[in-house]
Amino acid sequence: MQLSSRLARFNEPETLKMAKLGRELRAQGIDVIDLSVGEPDFDTPEHIKEALHKAIDENFSHYTPVAGYPDLKQAICTKLKRDNNLDYKPENIIVSNGAKHSIANLIMALIDKDDEVIIPTPYWVTYSEIVKLCQGKVVLVRTSFENRYKITPAELEAAITPKTKLFMFSSPNNPTGSVYSKEELTALAEVFKKHPNVAIMSDEIYEYTNYVGNHESIAQFPELKDRVAIIHGLSKGYAMTGYRLGYLAGNADLVKGCEKLQGQFTSGINAVTQRGGIIALTADLKPTVEMGKEFEKRKQRVLELLKELPGVKCVIPDGAFYVFPVVKTYFGKTDGEETINNADELCMYLLNKAHVTTVTGSAFGEPDCIRLSFANSLPSIEKAYARIKEALAKLH
Ligand code: PMP
């Protein structure tokens, strides 16, 4: 069968590829520990599950409005006011099948062939691939370990051209865990103010996994708000990855564009998920806060365990549930059977020899690193790092 050229324009997500390889080994009876995952290992909180059950009992089984139920959109506005002091109306909100779908809608609604999209590295794998799918030009700006992998105003200014249409970033960041402070966002906002045609995608899906305090959104600057699209969803903060609820908050015309796309591609998202989403967004955040505390505990332990790996250095994550250590000290080394030339090969080595899945930094635009999730139980994390340490010690 002759498939379209579109498919050759982009790669499949390395994160999902690794999880698949891990599952395949596990199917052969091998005890594989998964540190490649991008999802909380907790169950969905009880009060949300009750709302989901109730929605089934109340026969929420019909097609839904394309952009989401009005009361769900209102609940999102309430959340944005409650947590972020941001004023949005339901016309500024569209609900999609996960934040990934919200991001895809946004890029499809904004990007024409050859439009430039600035993405600071390291970045979440999907951003660049959807831009390529839409024939936009990905402009990667490599940030530094020294600046905790955050783009500086000067780097941003230097990357903007008359063709720049969109800037895409996440805070807290996946994979580095870096969090932009209000001061840092203020400095970037000063640059954006000089370039009124540049839209900004602010992916805030890790808002609730933040170890430094207040979450700050770049939408808080009135001069920028109308061209900022906040991307958010229930996957991470509420342990609801499988329910698939993401949303975009932004300019009403952009929202209409996304709605037009979604009307043809998917229609409105699952009715039951939307009803559960209303409760998740408006109820007490206690279970979310508890999950955050557990992640913090694991983070502390993981940082200790990382210190036991010779030659590895790591930016301490301020948010999200990953560490993203620099591992290039192992490039060029061999255990006598396999030679490790890069991060991709190191991840395969750790999978085959330590039976631990990780994700190569090259998937995130930073080839010196690998990503290790700590969305796994502490005993599994301990076991995984012991195996990694043993496997790395064999490389000379
Ligand atoms: N943005 C970031 C930064 C992510 O890490 C993820 C999930 N790994 C998503 C968006 C997408 O989340 P979902 O589609 O599950 O809502």
C-alpha cells in the first residue's frame, strides 16, 4: 500500500516506543522496571471516580458539544481564576482528548507551511513533530545546563524573525523539571511585547507538581494574554491519563479555529470523562496535593541515588516527576559486548542489561541526557537505580 508522504514528516513518540519495548520484554517473562513513564502511578481519586460512575448511571452516553459541555468550560474558568487569578470566559475554552490533542489543534489552527516555531530545548517530544506534520519550520534554541535549561531573554530575542509565528514551552518542564519564576517570565514577556505577532503556547500540565511554590503563568501579563494559549489537562494532577481530558484557554478566534478542526476530526470528547472533569476541577485539591508530596519524597531519594552514579550530573527538578541527568561521560565506553555511542544506545543498553526503561534525551532535543521518571513506587525506584548502577559500572 502506498502511504502518504505526510507520515514521513514526523517521528513516533520515543516515550511511547520505549514503553512498548519494555512491555515486549516483560511479555517474555523478564522483570522490567519502567522509568520511561510519563504518568502518575496513583489511582484516580475516589470523589472523581464517584462522579464518573454517576455519569454512566445518569446516561451521559450521547454526543457532546464539540468544545465541551458549558458547565465543564465554566469549571475550567473557575479553576483558572481560583488557582491562577486569570479571567477567562467559556468562549475562551475548548476541551480535547488530552493536552496532546489540544496542542495538535493549536498547531494546526496556527501554523502554515514555512512558519517558524521557536521551541527551547529540552522540550516535550510532541511539540516539534506536530509542527513538522503541519510543514512549519522548527527552530530549536538550545538552552544550557548552567541556566537550568531555561531560555534567556537574549536567546529568545535572537531566535525571533519576521516569520516567527509561535513560541512553545512548558513550565514545569518535561523533561527537565525546570520551573520559570515570575521574574524570569517577566523578562521574557518584555521581549514578546516587542514582537506582537508571536503567539505563545504555555503548557502548564504539570502545574500541581511543583516543588518550589507558586505556579506562574505567562498569561498573567495583560499585554500578552490574548496571544497566550494555556494548555492544561487532568492527566498529571488528577492521575487521569486514561480518561483523556485536556483543554486550551486562549483567544476566542483561536478557540473557534480549534473547534472547527475538532468538529471534523473527533467531535466532542467522551461524555463521562467530561462529567468527572467538572468534579475534578472544582472539588478540593487534597488528593492532588498528597500526590505532589509523595513525588517530592521520591525526588529527594532519586537525587541521592543519582549521586551514586559516577560522572552523572543533574539539574535539580523544581517540578514534574522526572530527572534529566547528563550522561555523556558514558559515551564511547563499552562493557566488552556493546559500545555506547550516544544517549539512544545508553537507553537500549539499560533496557537490555539492567531491564530498566528510560528515554533518550535526543527525543527531547538534548542528546547529552536521558530522562528517568520517578512516577513509580520507591521500592521499584530503589531496585531500578541499583541495576542501573551495576550496568554502568561495567562500562569502561
Ligand atoms: N504536555 C506535556 C509537557 C506532557 O508531558 C504531556 C504528557 N506526557 C502532555 C502535554 C500530554 O498529556 P495528555 O495528552 O495526557 O493530557
